Amino acid sequence: MHLQWDWVCLGVLIISSVSAEVENEESLDADVEVEDFGKQSQEADAGREKSSIEVVYQTPEPTGEVYFTETFDGGLSGWVLSKTKKEDTDDDIAKYDGRWEVEELRENTVPGDRGLVLKSVAKHHAISAMLTKAFTFDSKPLIVQYEVNFQKGIDCGGAYIKLLSSSDDLNLEYFFDKTPYTIMFGPDKCGEDYKLHFIFRHKNPKTGEYEEKHAERPDVDLKKFYLDKKTHLYTLVLKPDDTFEMLIDQTIVGKGSLLENMVPPVNPPKEIDDPSDKKPDDWDERPKIPDPNAVKPDDWDEDEPSKIEDPDAVKPEGWLDEEPQYVPDPNAKKPKDWDEEMDGEWEAPQIPNPKCEAAPGCGHWVPPMKNNPKYKGKWRAPMIDNPNYQGIWSPRKIPNPDYFEDLHPFRMSPVSAVGLELWSMTSDIYFDNFILCSEKEVADRWAADGWGLKKLVASANEPGMFSQLVTAAEDHPWLWVLYILTLALPVGLSVLFCWPAKKTDEYIDFRKTEAPKQITKGELKQEGEELEDDELEEEKEMEDTAEDGEMKRRQMEETKGEFIKDVEKMGREASLPEDEGEGGEDMDEDEENEVADGSQEEGDMSNNSDSEDEVTPAEAAGGTEDGPLRAVRKRRARKD
């Protein structure tokens, strides 16, 4: 039974540990769809066990066809700082004078790896670079990928990039917020609004005008990516089948169709409301109307008030009619700077009348108000269905003159440059490892060589499990309750079922009575023969004594007779069943008295007795095999 409870306790501990781990993983990765990345993910996971000191960084090299790559390990070569000003802005902040630097990460540094860092606060920043070759949206997908680290967190600012549209007059020195772009993608945050932008500019085939189309918000909590001060990988995948995917750290956080999941929709509605249509004057939209045939009852009095004085109320005894509720403060004094010409006559401030505190009330007594049973209010005719109801009016529909149908919005304006045009209230935003390509394998390999190393270093430098649990509880205080229950449940069950029970006094007494071993009749006879031999030797010694030999011989015969009786009685007791003889329950009263007398005599003779056969009371009643025989031998010695 005890072994079964051990298995129960062990099972409870295992279940508690597994459930806590599962809940922790669900709280971090809930509602996130994970994509399989094959060998790259396996290599990254295998490398987590390596220390950050063992990481050897090499500048990533693309493994396939690319349209643009940048690691910033060689500085800002090829990048152009904007020299223009932002329109419709005050001159003191309109200039793009925000500072950029190429630096290593402040934390979890990979030696030799550097990135582009936004350094200024509350300034406009603009920097751009031409693609190696322009990207045309035809039959190949477009993959945009780069790294961002909010090294100081983020208060209000963005870290998105723009893919600038190809044009003959594109000049990167005049890159600003109105420069035409095809795609804008990346994180943005202000206040408590955490966003991941994906915007593309769609050209209306009828009017030739461009309109921004915004992807629906990802159904994922993005807060942790902005505040954990880690490097995160942002990826946008556009496919020729007019679908898209947004990924963070190679995990899909949003996906959809360019035709169905953009706001506003790419294609306008076929019909619109006729702007010239107006509701007729006689159009009745009332579903209910007052009953025209209803008549107010004759006893309906609209002049009755809703409240009246209670005629049964009686003024409480002790009411002070002559005392006002408030009196001037007797301790108040006119301020020294009080000017009666400017401020008027000074009056002491009012305080509650102290005489009213012990009385039911002060001032003029007014009976309390109660509901008027005669009150009915203003009479109104009951409502009935409107026989002329025509429904809610809406203008008629007409064909949309601006309607068009673009079945392939993927075919966007070609892209020839990439740029960062940002405003931020937080500095030290880190960018690294830009790549534009058409093959997912190329982007994954690029990520493994760059972001993968940063992830390994960050994992190696992460605090222990306890620190992570405390940090998570700071963001979500309700986790403390889960921690306490997770720890208290197994401990409580362990104490309840696994702690050894304390032995009761009844159990101890039972074990003590069970200890003496049963002695056979043959052993008693053998002990009796040994005692007879001892007696013969004692008789010989008595014969040598001439003075009192005869007297001692008689005493020995009497003692021998008593001893034989004791041996026969012990033999009968030994032959009884175990349950009757166990514990000495059948000892007769004479023997009990004899043992008690012997114990008292032993106390008197303990200093003079040198007999080898004498035993202590503990030995006589203990669990040794010859306990009863020693007891008999002891009584024999006492007789002598």
C-alpha cells in the first residue's frame, strides 16, 4: 500500500511539472502558426548549446540570385543620406538631419558583426540605397527580409523600410516622405499601439492614381518583439498567386490575399448609391404609430404630482426649530489684508451648528415626501403597427463609373531602391542584414548566417529559468497565482499521502507484547534439570555445615517443591495457543503478586546479591528468548 502511494505522489509531481511547462509555452506562442524551415531551423536549434564565446562570425554571403543585400560590415558604402526637407513641417524640424552610425550591438554582441543604428531622438532620418538590379513583379515571388533590434525599447517610432518605385527622376539625395514607393513593410509603435505594417500602393487602371492598401492587422500580440531588446527577423513574402505572408523570427504572424485581406479592397464595388436619389417627402419609415382611436380616460388627472408630503409623518421629539443648521465660526478672524472697499464686508465662514449634533434635527421641520398613489403622468395613446410603413429608405443603386477589376494586384510598380525614412522618440534602433530575393531557401540561409548567430548568443546569455519566471510574472501578475498553485499542490499531496504516519501508543504496546518468544515444554524441563543439579551441589555444601545442616535441608526441600510447581505451571502456560499465551494475559493473580513481591525484595537486596542467576526486571520482561527461565531462576534466588 505504501508503495502505491509513492507512485501516486510521483505521478502528481510529473503532471504538475509538465502542465506548468505547457502553459508557459502556450503563453509565449499562442495563436502563432509555426512554419517548418528544414535544415536551417535544425542547425539553429543544435547550435543553442554552444557558448557565445565559441561563435565565429563571418560576413554572410548570398547563396543564390539576389536583388539587394547589405550587412553593414563594410560601413555605409553605397548608402545615400537625404539632404532635403520634409514638407508641411516647421523649418526647425523639417530637415532630415537625424544621425546614423554603423556599430555593434550593445548587448549579446557577436564580435565582428555590425549594423546600421539610428542615433538621434525627435529628428527626421532618411537614408537609402539602390538595388543591385531592379525587381519586376512578373512570375517570381518577392522576399524582403531584415533584422531590427530596439536596443532601448521603443516609445514612439517606426523601423519599417520602403521599396522605392522605379522612375527616371529618382534621386536618393532628395528622398523624403512623399517619394513614391511600391511597398512599405516593418514594425511601428506609438503609445500602446503595436503594428506590423504591410502597405502597397496600387495604381487605378482607370484614373492612373495610386492608393495605399493596408494589410489586415495580425491576430498576434506583438508587444514582446518591441520590448525584449532582442534582435528579431522580419520577413515579407509576396507570391505571384496574389497571396502574402508576414513572418517574425521565421514564424508566420499574418497571411492572406491581396484581393481579400487588404483595406480598402483593391477592386471597388460594381454598384454604388445614386448620389442624385433623394427620399420622397411622403416616405413613412415609422414601424409603430400612436393609436388614433384611443381616448384618454375621464379619471386621468395629469396635474397630480409624482411626490406628496407624508400625512402620517410626525416631527421627532427634541427637534430644535429655533436653531439654524449652520452658524458662523466663532474662532474665525478677519484676515489682516482684508479690504472692505475691495472685498466687501467680512463674514465669518459657516460651520455645522454643534447644538444639532445631539438633536434629531434643526430648523424648520418639513414632513418627508412619498410617492403619490394618484399620480399617472401625462397620458399617451398606446402604440400600434403603422399600416403605412414602407421600411427604411435607401438610395437606389447605380453602376459604379469608377469600377474596375484587377485580378492580379501582385503586378505592382517595379522597385529599384530601398530606403529608411523614420521619426523616433527613442534612439539606438539597430538594423542589419537586408536581403531582397525570390527564393525562400536563399533567405533562410542568409538568416542562418546572420540572425541565427545573434539568436545563439542571446540564448547563451539568457538568465536562468527562475529569472525568466519572475520577469514573466512582472508583466502578467496573474502568473504568481499559477506559480503558487503549481508548487503548493504537489507539496500538499506529498505531505498528505507520502509522509510516514506516527505510531500510536496502542501499536507500540502491541509490538511490545509480541516480542517474547514462546518457550517449549522440553526447554523448561531441561532448565529444571540444570537447576536440580545446582541444588544437589548446594545440599552437599549444607551437609558440611554441622551447625544448621538439618534446618537448611528442610528449607531446600520446601523450596524444591515450590520450584517444581512453578515449572509445571510454566509448562502448562507454554502449551497454550499463541493468542492466549501472548502478552502474559493468563497470569493468575498469585503469580502476579509473587512477581510484585519479588520486585520489592530485589530493591532491598540489590546491593548484597552476587548471584549469577539473578536478572534485572527489564531482562525478565524483555524480548529475549530465555526471559521466562531467568524469571524463574530469579525467584529461586530470592527464595534462597
